[in-house]
Amino acid sequence: MPDRVNHLAVWVAAIVYFLFGYLWYGLIFTSMWTALMGGAMAPGGPALYIESFVLGLILSYAAAIALSRRPEDLTVSQGVSFALFMGIALYATQTLNTALYSHSPLMLWIINTGYVVVGFAIIGAIVGGWTKKTA
């Protein structure tokens, strides 16, 4: 199975996911997210960004491994479908459950979960659609 994983696509997907995080939180939802969080996020230094990137890399590898189990699943549409299904069915439902019990604002859940679900769909599109060249 690892032979079928396109490692370059995984790394590019992780980089795009990381940059999408900047777009999502740093440009689109900055003020709303900051207000819902109760103030600005304290700067974490380079380690925080490295850790965040590594987590996106793990997510990218997980998607690539899952999609590579069947070569016919390595398409953009299958990658997006897989990511949306997993993101909504597993991630969104369980984080909503946590948000409900912790009485977190629904809009905060929407912003945070939207980032992961949309970002995961981007990862799915990249790792699903970028076919590995064979020698």
C-alpha cells in the first residue's frame, strides 16, 4: 500500500492545507473567530506552526493511504467525496457533540469544523487526483 502513495502529492496537500488555515483563520474569519474565542490567540512561536503543519501532514497521509487501497479510488471526485463523508460523518458530528456539552458558541464550531471539512476536501482532491507516475 505505501508503494501506491504519492508522497509528493501528500506533501503538497499538507502545504496547501496549512496555507488554507492562514486564509481561513488569518483572513476570512479573523475577527469573528477572535471574538468567539474571547480575545486574540497568544503567539505560539515557530513550534506551534511546525506542529500544526505536521498534523496536516498526518491527515494528508491518512487520506492518501485510505484512497490508495483501491486504485480506482484515486480520482479528484473520489478524494473529495471520501473527505467530505469522513469529515462530516466522523469529525463534524463528534466535535458538535463536544461543542454542545461544553456550551461553546455554534458559530465557533461552524468556523473550526468548516476549516477541517473544507480543508480535508482540498487534501482529498490533491491526493486523489494527483496520479503517481510509474517507472
